[in-house]
Amino acid sequence: MRPRTISQRPAALEKDIKNYINGALIPAASGEYLDNVNPATGQVYSQLPDSGPEDVDRAVEAAAKAFPAWSMLDVQKRYRILSRLADVIEQNLEAFARAETTDNGKVLSLSSSVDIPRAQANFRFFATAILHFASEAHPMPSQAVNYTLRQPLGVVGCISPWNLPLYLFTWKIAPALAAGNTVVAKPSELTPMTAFLLSKAAMEAGLPPGVLNIVHGLGGKAGQAIVEHEQVKAISFTGGTRTGEQIARLAAPKFKKLSLELGGKNPNLIFADCDFDQMLFDTLRSSFSNNGQICLCGSRIYVQRPIYERFTEEFVKRTEFLRVGDPLASTTDMGALVSAQHLEKVESYLALAEVEGGHRLTGGQRVELKGEHAGGFFIRPAVIEGLPIQCRTNQEEIFGPVVTIAPFDTEEEGLALANGTGYGLSATVWTQDLSRATRVAEQLQAGIVWINCWMVRDLRTPFGGVKNSGVGREGGFEALRFFTEAKNVCVKY
């Protein structure tokens, strides 16, 4: 039987978002709400619960109650339920995509082609992966056999950011549920709508009450309550490095498992022998996709000197062609930044870059639209050159449509520039020299290296960073290992 579909009403018509606890949609215990703003208009269009510790207690209680039955459920049954959830998301792609664009400000074409398809793929992938998740055996000849049990942890906490709201929310929830855990999850308070729609989808798909609980609210209240709760055994968090540090301080003394996917200041290392046209196309994408609000965006571009002038001219020209406007319009390349506060942050870095001696080649101006979008948070993508590696603009994560460019001469110099920050999430290398590509990839301080491409993702591969970009790995069996505990069983014979 195919699952029923959730409401097809546009997300903009939803006025009251609710928590999803123990299989029901309920308000916060306080009865208080937070405003939810449409970034493209600057206007409040819905409200979300201002939840706190009492709501988290209810969610954890429901999750703990649901855990024994869910963890012991046959993996084939878990697979079928999670597959049905993927079906509901897929069948309602348009409603989810419009909600994501309305909440986040990203263009609808991106929500429709990337965010929501990836969200349903996350559930489908891990529903299948759990069928193939195997343990190990270590025989001791004439003595004993050791085998490893991989058992779910219990109640786990999943906290996700605003830049890829449903994409990253499900990237955590899906493996946690597939492995047999029950979940208390919090989406960003800036982008709660698709998490609310996910609550409805879970009900439609027949997910048992308490298996997934979604608590809305502020990080300092609801999020911190999840991290500190004694019954929450693990925290999977994606977000800023400072918040990750705070989570580690709270969770480490309680010996919780931690997976922290944090910031990035990712380099694009472009050698003179690259496929110039393909490089230019993908470098523009890696710079400004989702308004530069992706942790994997290449915000530092280093170009070998023989092609630097050609690159600069063409890259600036193509940046200026990008159309900024209504994110629901099919002709728009870039929508609105997520909030007024974030727009001000990006502008503060543009001002800082000038103080540090940078020369803005293009962009950085607010875009003033008319009509309902007059109050939206729009800005032109900016390209800056002339900044040293040590400056704050090149060291700190801006998380917006701002890139810096600089030339380099030798492979050694390029590597030093690429590795010259405290971050180490991803890096992109452009060269036709296979030996160089392999050599450089080996020396780059990053958890992910793309060669002659960007954002090519296989869900089976480990995902995560080094240095200040976090600890732990997500993706594939790495995620299932994180959400389980290894137990060795020794049988003597």
C-alpha cells in the first residue's frame, strides 16, 4: 500500500509550527512562540515553539520508552518504514521544496534539485545500508571465537544548521534510526518548516510514536537541554566551530559520543594545466551555490600565475552575470541570505577586507528589490583580491557569497596557502597532471579532496573534517558505526 500524502498547501500558509513528540504535534510547554521570517521578504510568515528543558524532557522520555521495541525490531521492518518515509518526501517534493526556499531564501531550483531529493535519498540509503551492516569475527584456533556485536546506543540527539535544513537534518536522523536508536532532534530556529513537514511525513509513513521526536527552539535553550540531558547518549551536530566547542565542553564530561561537523575555509587550488572551461564553471558553483552558505564552498581561490589574469577576468565577468532576486523565480541564480543578522555579518567582513588591504573586484552591494521583496536580505556576490593569508578575511569563516583570489607560482607555495588556515574540511584541486593531483591530495590538510570536480558526493564515503572543522565522520557505514556501540563476545570451546 502506498503511503498517504501530506498536505499540498504551500509552506507559506502554515502559521503555527509545532513540536513532534511521542507521535503527536504539540506546542511548547511554555506556550511561547518565536517568529519565523521569510528572508526574501523580511516579513514574519509563521511561528515556531520556543521550547526549553521541559519539552526536551518529554521528548527524551518518549524516545526512551520507544527504544526497546524499535531497537529490537527486525531490520527488514525498519527498512520498510524508513523507505515509506522516503516515499512520502519524494511524493511531496514540490511542497517540501517551496517550504525550504521560503524558510531559507535559497533558489527554488536548488531546493527542488538538491535539498529535497537528497533528504529522501538519505532515508532510502540508510534504510538499505542497515540490511548490509555486518559485524566481524576473530577466531582463535583451537581456543575460542570472538565476534563483534554492533548495538544501538539508545536515545541520541541530532542538531542541524540552517543552510541545508532538511538535507542535513535527515543526514543525521536517517542513520540514527536505521541503526535502531530513537532520536530527539532540533532543527535551526531560522529554518524550521521542513522539519515540521517531516513530522507530518513520519506520521503518514507509520513511524512508531516516540521513535523520532522533533523539538523546535533556540540553541541556548532547547539545543543545550538536549546536549546536557543525562539519557541522551550521543550528539551529532553540524554548525559553527564556536558552538561545537561549547557542545564539546558540555558533553565530554558526561562521556557522550560526539560527531561535530563544523566550519570550513576551503581552498580551490587551480594549476595552469587545468581544463579551464570546466574549472571556471565549477569554481563559480563552488563559490556561490546557496549564496555561499555551504560549509563545502570554496571561499579561497588560488590560481597559478600563468593563468591568473585570464581567470580573474573571466571569473569576475561570470560573477557579474549572476542574477540576484526572487528565489521562487526560475530565472534567479541567487536568492536571499538567511537573515538580517547574517547579512550584516557578511557586510562586516566586506568592510574588514577593505581595512586589511583587499581590493573588491566586484559585488558586495545590497540588492534593493521592489514590491513584496523590498525588505529581503539580498546582496551581490563579491570577489576580493590582494589579501595575505594571515588576515582575518582569509582565516575566518564568512559563510556568504564572498571569495578571495590570489596567485601562486609553485606547487609548494600553493599547498602552503591551501593549508594555511585553522580549518580543514574540504579542498578542490584542478590539474591534468595525475601525479601532481595524487601528490597534492595526499598533502592537503582536509577531510575531503575533490580533483577536477566539486560536490560530487557518494553517500557511502566518509564525510568530515580535520583541525577546527570538527571530529568524527558521517556517511555510509561510518555513520552506522557512530550510532552503535561495539561489543566483543568471546566464546571459548
